[in-house]
Amino acid sequence: MTKQTPPDDLGTRAGWEALADQLLGAVEPFASPGFGQYRLPGRASQSGQESDGLEGYARTFLLAAFRIAGARGEVDQRLIDRYAAGLAAGTDPASGPGEAWLPVTDRKQPMVEAASIALGLHETRPWLWDRLDDKVRAHVVDWLGGFIGAEPHDNNWLLFQVVAEQFLASVGAPHSQADIDRGLDRIEDWYRGDGWYTDGDGRHFDHYNGWAMHLYPLLWARIAGASADAGRVATYRERLRQFLGTYAHLIGGDGAPMHQGRSLVYRWAAAAPLWMGELADCTPLSPGVTRRAASGMLRHFTAHGVPDERGLLTLGWHRPFLPMAQGYSGPASPYWASKGFVGLLLPPEHPAWTAPEEQLPVEKGDFSLALPQPGWLLHGTKADGVVRLVNHGTDHQPRDPEEPPTADPHYAKFGYSTATAPEAGESAWRRGVDGHLALLPAGADPAEAAGEPRRRIHPVEVAPGRASSWHEARVAGDPEAYGIATTSLVHGRYEVRVHRVFAPAGATVREGGYAVAGETVPAETGPGWAVARGARVASAVVALHGWDAGAGVVHARDANALGPRSATPYLLRRDHPGGRTVHVTLVVLSGEPLDAAWLHTHTTVTLTSEEELTVRLPDGTELNG
């Protein structure tokens, strides 16, 4: 197979179209004879190969639909014919296994894929649906009709039912308006304000806010047209406007999206809300910033080997990396990156395609930004283009206290960034060193002991320059519940974490900084500090108060999405006296030169009480917490 090389001009519409064509061409060899399924190579999902084959059709069809509709049908006719043939084969039960699609049933994966198919059929209606013969249309209606009265999962899946049944309504087919209204009503329960939804009950904040909770309601409005409730549509537009007002701050200077949350294998799907803001005429961003942000994501991944040499998207971030993929992800799951191509629906003359690119917020200057609804505090630095996310509100924990806590490293950490990824390999995940403060049993090996996961996060404050929260903490083997209250103070590349820890006597307290990765990850330690140096950034932790000068670095292999080797610096307090103690840490992630020993001697902390302290940074800035 000839090695695929992405286009060079990814800041232009022509470049986006060329990459779409390459992606669609690369999957064709993996299609079934009738084009009803695409069986891509790789690990099967928990739903099985028949489901994965449907997913391969549906998610690449969404990309094809944006390409076809954006070009007003002026594409290679073979592309349209290919997906028309797949519709016929997939929806005909007589096609048999390997071609026919699994039915749409309660809480099963075909619900997800049916939504992409319905959206694609709507956007390509003049060139595909309207030209299908009556028998094929009847089969499609029957298959999508499995949604009627069905029960999706109580989260973003309800929106799959909404768009699929709205498509049925748009072609005069049987549907349930009650299903549509129920789904749109339900998301109101999850709206938290300032443009932020949680994906279902609880505190589930991540990229789904943009590529699902905002995207589908406005795509529903496109299908419903004049019949859409004008009040609903106005509300959705205003919410997306508010969300986009801060969303660009979550993108690094190199175009990298924030590496936080699940389903990150969708990569530049994170560009979808940016384009949707332009399509729905509800963005506060200038056209030049929209394209800079969206094209920056595309350029970031293609510069790091995506798609791979076969032209395929894999389960990973830059490289294939299965530990970051959920069990529901299969070989074709990454093709929800197709959502990031929704901008092709804009006409070529639209300012988002023609205006000069403008700078992202982090390219303009250093910033600190509070996002109270998800409980995040952002701080970005112009010199290295890194945006850091300090997490005091997103935990992905079950709301039922009887359910065991999860330990998802993509939600529970104190810090995420556009230049790092959390440790997700099995052993590293279990240890949980990076971005975590753990209480370890007396005598435990601090480099190997598993820290109990950060449990349900209780936000206290998220304000300019500072954020705080508390969570229950446990020690392995000890049934008692302890607690950790943390305040983060940020300035430039610096974060000061102030932990007020309630722990048992004899326990060890361990705090880890950001994990960094690369081909090699050199590290250094000293009395009261540790630093690890990755391919692009260095990570340091510096003891300011409450630590006993113990410091180290944990190294791992095949545990990080950004490189084969990774390392995390950490600090220790051994033999805890029992009761309440205060621990103050300077956490630094920087793409600029970083001297942790110098920071240790040039940063001071003054405690006036257990509740009040002042930290003086090397540049003279004072932070009070």
C-alpha cells in the first residue's frame, strides 16, 4: 500500500477537502463486497464485529456526506454510488451477516451509528436519498424506525434518537414526536449555565459538551427547518455562543485540543462546535479565529502522524495507544473525527474560509480563565503555547454513593494540558501518581504503591486565578474515610497547590505533577524538588511547605498517549502525625527552560495560620490562599 501523505494546505478549504478525500479513499479497501460494512483493522469493540462494521459505514458516511453536500454534489460520482450501495445492502435483512446492519434496539451501539446515517442522509438528500429507489428508501425507514419508542442511555444518546426520528419526520415516515420532545426536554436537566452541559446526571464535563450536547440540537434544527420550535433554536444558539466565548482558550498554540475526558480518539471532532457556531450564525469568534482553531487541530494531528501510513485513523492520539480507548471503541470509532469536517457545509465564499487566520488566545498572551460550571481553572502561556487545565469540578463519578468509585485518569486528575496526557497504561493507571495526591499505607513503596483514586469532587470556588474543592480520601486497607481540601493558585506557568489533608498517623502523603513523555525522558531530583523532561515540555514539583524533602520520579513504558516512555515527578511526606496537616506544592509545566532547584530556593511561603498563607514567586508575584 502506498504511504499516504496529508495535504500541505490544511488551513484552506481545498486542503480540508483533499484530506477528506484521502480518508475516504483509504477505507474503501476494507469495505464489504456490497459496501454495507467497513471492517477496519484493529481491536474489536465490546459490541462485536458486526457492530464495528456498521460503525465503519456510518462514521465514514458522515464524512462523505459533509464532502458531498459541501461540494453541492460535485464530487466523484463513485463516492455517492458507494454509499448508496451500502445503504441498500446494510438495510436489507436479506443481505445477511457481513453486509446487513444490526437492528436499532434499546441502548445498543446501532443507535449511535443510526444518528450519523440520518444526519448524512439529510445533508445529501438531493444527491442520494431523493435518487434511491422506493424499496431501498422503505428499508432505510424500517431500519431507522427501530428508534420509535426505544430507550437510549440517559445521556447524549437521547440526541441520537432526536436527529434520527426528525429525519424520518422530514421524509414523511412514521416517527414519534414524543420521542423527539423527550430528548430535547431531557438535556435541559443537564444544562449548568455559561454554555456548559454535563453529559447525563453527575459532573461529566468533557469534549462531549461541544461535539454532542451543542452539535446535535443545532443539527436537529437544520433537519426540522421551519417546523423547529423557534424558542428552542434561539436557546441552543445562545448557549453555543456562550460556550465558544471561552472554548478557544482550551486550544494550545500548536493546535492541540485539551487532553481531558473520554473518547479522545475522535481527535479533531473537537473542531465541530467551532464550525457549528459559524453554520448557526451564533459564534462570538471572528471567522479568522474559527479557522485558526479548527485548522490548527487538523495541522496538529497530521504533523504527528495522523492518519497513519495507510491513511487510516487509529485508536490513539498521535500514535496508536489502546489504554486511552474505552471498551466501546472499535477500529472505526476514530472516524467520528468526521464531525470536525462539518465546516465543509459552509459555502466556499464564507468568511470562515476566506478571512486571514487570526491568533488563538494563548498566542496573544498569557492568560488565566475561570470556568465555574465544569470547575476548571485555565492558565496559558504565550512563550510555549501550553494551556493547562486545573480540575476542581469534573470527576465522572457515579452519583449513587453505593456504587464503587471509578478511577478514570482522564477525569480525576488535578491537572490536564494541551501538551501532556495522563498515565493510562495498566500499571501506571493503578499507581495513579501523576496529577494526584494520595494517602499511602505506612511503609509503602512510594514509587509503586497504588493510591486510592480521587473520589467525588465537591467544588468550593472557581474564580479568577484561584479554584478550590474537597474530596473524600482513603488509605488502602483502611475502612475509615479521610479528606483532602485543595486550593489552586495560578500565575503564568506556575500553579501553587495548597492541600489541607486529614490523614491517619503513619500514612505517607504523595503528590505527583504532570506526566511527560517522549522517546527518552531524563529526570533529576534534589532535596525538595523533582523534574522530568519530555519531548516538548518539562514537569516539576517543588516542595514549599509540609513535605519532608522526599522527592522522586516514576518512570513508565507504554503508559502514555504522547510517547513510548514517560515520567512523573513527585513529593513525599512520610510518617504523617495524624489529623490535619498543610502541604504546599509548586507545580510547573513548561516548554521553556525549567530549573527546579532554582525555583526551590527562590520561592517562599509564609503561613499566618492553617487557613491563610502567602506564596511569593520568583518574579515577585504574591499569591494568597
